[in-house]
Amino acid sequence: MTQAVETTDQAKAYYWFIEGALDEMGEIQRVPVLQVPFQIGRSDDLSLRVDFHDVSKVHAQIEFQDGGVFVRDLASKNGTYVNGNRVTGTAPLVEGALLRLGKREFRIGLQRSHGVAPLVEQATPAKRTPTFLYLGSRELGELISTRAVRPIFQPIVELEGGSIFAYDVFGRGTLPGFVSSPSDLFFVAAYLGREEQLSQLMRDKGAEHAERMPLRAPLFFRAHPTEIQQPRRLLQSLAELRGRHPGLPFALVINQSLIVHTEKIEEIAVCLDQLSVRLVYDGFRGPRIRLEELLAIPPDFLKFDENLLQGIHTKPRDHRDMVGRLVAYARESNVHCIADRISRGDEAEICRQIGFHAAQGPYFGTPTTFF
């Protein structure tokens, strides 16, 4: 049962929060803990949704016991850790603790309340501990200056015929002794204000490697959320990339959650067309009204999120029909629909039947370096 907790007057000055990247885009977010139990995992109906494959659907929860704050592991597949120690049952949390879910790290903190209702009786200045802040400034600077990134390519496959349609391009760090996954790299970069540089580096390395191979299929490069806020800088970097690789087919991937500042997206879309760069929205989960909003500035490709597609072969007919109607509506605007994170052949077959153009995921091939 979700509930608020009685607080003392002294405690009311502070509230607990969890801070970290919630998906592979790596944007750091701070989420207040305003109800208990505070459940964390991949499912949509939890207090905090964390969109990583190594995080379980219902992974862990934050709760209060005897005046203290604790994390409880909920039989997760890849484990819950506090400051590097695996949690069996529950473990106490203090300000500055590092909470790890699978491979994903988060910081637990206390924030002075400015109109946010606090929960925890022990959240007082007297009981606070030094805040942990991992910077990695030297290492990230070295990684960027030495371009220590290895591009990773995941195939996107046509559902009719099975040929490779495009490649999703990611990047992993190769600096010895430093973090390597995209989300971890962007976690560090966010604290240092270097997300744009890191994002540009990953696109540059992917393009260079693809042209050397050579890879003929279009490359799907990602835009970091911070880049969408500065569209002119993003477009300048893409123009320079196009200048270095005039014959390379590529597209820019923008998460659909960022399609809210329509003036900026419209500016980006117009300039992409001039650069012969195609546009991709990913992470679409419905409903129809959201699709109508996205199609106001239509992309070339729309990726449907796994939440709509996982186990679709076992879902009721109504669910399949609903997804099929969304696909059909997008196709009326000449948008190619891509099924994301498909892990089974029977999922792929249903996606083909309801009109998806292409798909990607473990069933079609895992990310590779092509070295």
C-alpha cells in the first residue's frame, strides 16, 4: 500500500531523491521519493521507470523502517547493490549512497524542500552524511581528447525479405580503467556539462568506421537531449559530419519524449532535409493522440517501444489490432514503422502481419563492432 509518512517539523526541511540516467540517452534526472513503497524497474506502473535491459521489470523498492530509509531487492535478476555490496533482503541508505540496479548506478540524496512534501522522519541536517559525487573529469577529458570510443552497430532488418535495412549506431568507451557503456559515459558527462561533445564524438567515430568498412545501409545516429535544446549547434555538427562524409546515408534519432518544443524540432527537420539526413523518432508507446502530435512534424521512421510489442504474439486480439491501427495511421503519412527490441520469431511475424516495415532486437542480431 502506498502511503505518506508523518514527519517532524525539523524533517520537513528536506526530502529524499534518487538521481541518475533513466535510459540509454544518459540524461541525468533527479526524482523525489514522495511515496512509499517507492518501486523501481522497467514496468510502466512503478514509482520510477528505468529503461535498461539489465534492470528487472520490478527490480527494487525504497521503503522506511524504524525511522530509517532502506532499499529492498525484489528478486531481481541482476541484483541490487549499495556502495558495491549486494543487497540480500534490505540494506540501509544514507545520503550520498550509490545504489546500483544491475549495472546502472544512481545516487541517493537529500534536498532542501521548496514546496515538495517530504516523507522521512530521519531526513534532518544532523543525520546527513557527506555527499558522494563522482566526477571522472580527467578520465572523460582524456576519452574525448584521444577519441577513445569504439562504435557499435546493431542491424535493423526488413521484415519482408530479411535484408539489412539500416544500422543503429552506439558507442562504447575504450579508455582503460574508465566506464565504457553509453549510459555510464553520459552519466559522467552530464555532471561535467560535456554531453554534446561526447554525443558528437560517438557520431563521428561511427561515421568514420562505417565508411572504412564500408557499410552501405543507412546509419541511425542519436541526438542527446541536451542537443535538442541547442538546435543550431546540433545542426552545425551534422553539417560538418555531412561535409566529411558526403556520400554516407544517415539519419538522426530523437526520442519521442523530446518532441514537445515544436519550433526547435521543426527547425531541425527542415535543416536535416537540406543536409539529406533523415529523421527518426524512437520510443513511441501510443496512444493515437500522441501519434497525431508526432506526425505534425512527420519523421521518416518511427520506432515503436518494446512495451507495445513484447510478447505481442500472446496478447489479446484487441491489443494487436490497436497496434496495427497505429502502424496504419503512421503509414498514411509515409512514415516507415520499426519494431524495436524484438526477441522472438513469433513476435517478428506478428509485427510483419500488422504492417511494420522493419525490426531490430536480439532476434535479428546483437550490436557488433565489425572489427
